[in-house]
Amino acid sequence: MMNNFRHFTKVTDFSKKEIEKIIDRAIEMKKNNYRSDLLRNSHICMLFEKPSTRTRISFEVAISSLGGIPIYLDQVTTQLTRGEPMKDFMRVLNSYVKGLVVRLYKHNDLDELIKYSTIPVINGLTDKEHPCQALSDMMTLKELGYLKKGNVLAFYGDANFNVANSLLVVSAMFGLKVRIVSPEKYASNEEYRTLIKKYGNLEIETDPIKGAEGVDIIYTDTWISMGIEHEKAERIRELLPYQVNDSVIKKANKNVIVMHCLPAYRNFEITDSIIEKYSNVIFLQSENKLHLHKALLEYIFSN
């Protein structure tokens, strides 16, 4: 029996046309602080193995704004921490709630949940992708007038992780020229290089100064993601030359903007002064998560 709903686990789950529709709806919702009763009296579970500020709060507010009731679960307060299989957890949840938002360490666990789900599941971050972040970033670029075919987006630092994976694929999908500026070791993996090239242009540059030339958008993220803290010293040593700082900005286009999905570790991947200079962009990204999540929930649960 086929389910008549959609999951959102990776950016390629939706077509460019669908993503455009969600982004345009989010911008429309933002104008009047949109509220509805679409999810009236419906419970949406949020299973978060990883700590969260923006993703958790924006989803809780978005669910409530559509009339729903968010239920937040961390791993330690469920039987998952005692070894209950994901497939058993999911089959129980199917009978309790209308949907599930997850923030997991392993994307394989998300795939396992999907196998046994009879309700929509949304990926709020795994080790492989962060698709909701990528869509809200595209919304920010559209609002600022930077989501233009041919504009160059350069990702500095570790491009072989969730945020970069989702961001660079959807950027290529929208016609942005994608440039990874990092040591080869951190320059994405073959699966995502292939995906990016499927949709558009990909350059890899190991010189951090040269990498900024002709760039319209510079994006960076933490070098030490949750779960790999033991690699901190090595990563700082290898990635410090790729810090987004004044030297990098001077080589970019005059009207360059800088983006960061937060939390930022100031004076590591990005200097304090650059964050403050581009704070209007960076905190707009954060704000837009709320509106994008409203539009995403509406798209999934009204279809």
C-alpha cells in the first residue's frame, strides 16, 4: 500500500519547482506573521538526539502557529537510550502523532525510521544532510536579491558535512556557481560532488585567498560538528588558513555577503568582526528558519 504523503529527508526529495513554491510561500507568510489551524489539535513529535537552538525553537513555533502541538523528545528520555530499535519506536509513534521531525547523529537511523513510518518525517539534521537549513538559506538569498543564476557561492572550511552537502546541491539546482574553498581532504565526497555537478557548476580551490576572487556569497560553518569533538585540534590546525576574515573579503566582489548557519565559533571559522559586519544577513538566516518551516509543514500536511 502506498502512502499519500511526502517525507523530507534530503534536498533532492523535492524538485526545484516545489522548493521554489515553498520558498515563495515562506516569504508570503513572513509578511503577516502567518497563522492557521491546519494542524489544529494535531501532535507533531520532535525527536532530537543532538542539542539545538534555532531548529528546535523554529519548528516548535512553526507547529504551534499552524495550530499543532509539538512534543519534544531527547534521546535520554526515551527507551532508545536503553537500546530500543528505531523500527519499534517508529511503529509506536505512528499511532500517537501526525508527524515527526528528527535531529539525529546517523542518517542511517533516519532511513530506518522511514521504512516503518506511516506518517511524514522531516529531517532537522543528520550527519549527511540539513535540508531545512538549505531551503531557508535559499529563501534568504532570494529576499536579498542574490539568488541569481551565475552568482558565485563559495563555501569555506569543511564541505564534507551535512550543511554543505544540502546547501551546495540546492545552490547548484538554482543556478548558482558553487565553489568549495578548503583542503582537498574536506572538499566534499564523491556522492555529493556528483550531485552538485548533475545540477550545475562545481569548482574546488585550495588557496583561500584565490578562492574569494569573483565571489558574490561566502558561506562558512563550524569546523567541529557535534559527534566529532575528538578531532578538534587537528581540524583547527588544518582549517585555520580557511578562516573567513578581512583578507578573504577584500578579494571578493564589492557587494559580497557572508552567511553562517550558526552557532558560530568566533575567531575560528570566521572572525568576530566579519560576523558583526554581516550580522544583518546571518541573523536573517536564523529568522527565516521559522517562516520556511511554516511553509514546509503546510506543503507536506496540506498535500
